[in-house]
Amino acid sequence: MEHDGVGYPATYSSMADEELLSLARDPDNLTAAARTAVQEELGRRKLKLDTVEEISMRQIVPHQMARSEFDAKPLGRWDWVWPNVDTPEGAERATKQAFWAAILVTAVTIGLALLGAYGVGFVRALGFDASALFDGVLFGVIAFGLWKHSRLAAWSGLVLYSLERVYMWSTVGIKNPIIAAILILAFVGGVRGTSALYRFKRIHSDVSNVA
């Protein structure tokens, strides 16, 4: 429907910024008088057409989220323990840590499973035999999922590794708790990282749709 500018300034002055900018971005639907009225109102508000994306971002993204996404923060000393996932880069780092943790678990599990299958005594005492190859392959799949930023893979890695530690410690006693704690923290970081990446992706999608 063509806007004729009747009722200005009441009509255009009562419009929200993004609505006014939308009219200005489609001048073919405006009469000459309406175009002049819209331009005058834009000038009064000191708005430019290229600010529509910024306005849409402010409406969809909370202020703190918008700042955290675009303001890079330096890495802290303990970032590897509890990564900062307030930025896409930080979320990516946390996810990659979980990926490498899954790769490590895959390699160690398959290696011990092969040794157990060949009858190496101390390995079999730890509960590893050929059946552990399945766990190794499963963590390989989890690693691939983490590489693809899968939240399901992140949760699967955390839950599966934690359950396996509990089972092993209950049967053969507590072994290497520090290494286990580091790996669990890495998998927790993977859950946080993939969740943050999903949130950032959804925000950008919403912004693109509005803009």
C-alpha cells in the first residue's frame, strides 16, 4: 500500500525507528510528499538507513550479550580450566578442548584395549580387554561430533566419561584422579562451548531475519 504522508508529523513521528527506516528503504511505496516527510523525520532523529541492522541487534540481543559477543577479552591464566564462552572465539576454544580430550580418550582406550586383548597383565587388571574397543570407537564418534559443534556429542562425552570413571574406580580403586578431573573439566567446557555457539548462531539468525 502506498503511503501518502497524510497526517505528518503525527503519523511518522509516532513510528518506531525500525519501522521508519523500513519505509525509507522501500521508497517506491511512498509518494513524493511521503518521501519528503520520512526524510525529514529521519533527519530529526539523526538516523541513517545503514543503522537498521544495529537497531535490530539492540532489540534482539540483550545489552550485555551484545557487548560480550563483539568485545574480545584476553585469556586468563585459568581459562583452560573454565573457559570464557562469552564470545564466539572463547566458545570455539572450549569446544576444541573437549574435542582434543575426546581424541586423547579414544587413543588411550583403543591402545589399552589392544594390550588387554593380547593378555598384558596390568592392563587387564585395570579392566581393559577387547570389549573396550567399542568405547574407544564411541569416543572417536564423540570427537567427530565435537568437531562439528554438536551439543549432543558434548553431553555424551561428559556423561559417558564420568560414568566410566565412576565404574572403574568402584571396581579397581581410584586411579589418576587428577587426569580424570582435567578431562571432565574439558568435557564440561565442551558442553558450555557448544551451547554458547548454538546461542550465537541463533542470535545471528534472528538478527538476519529482522534486518
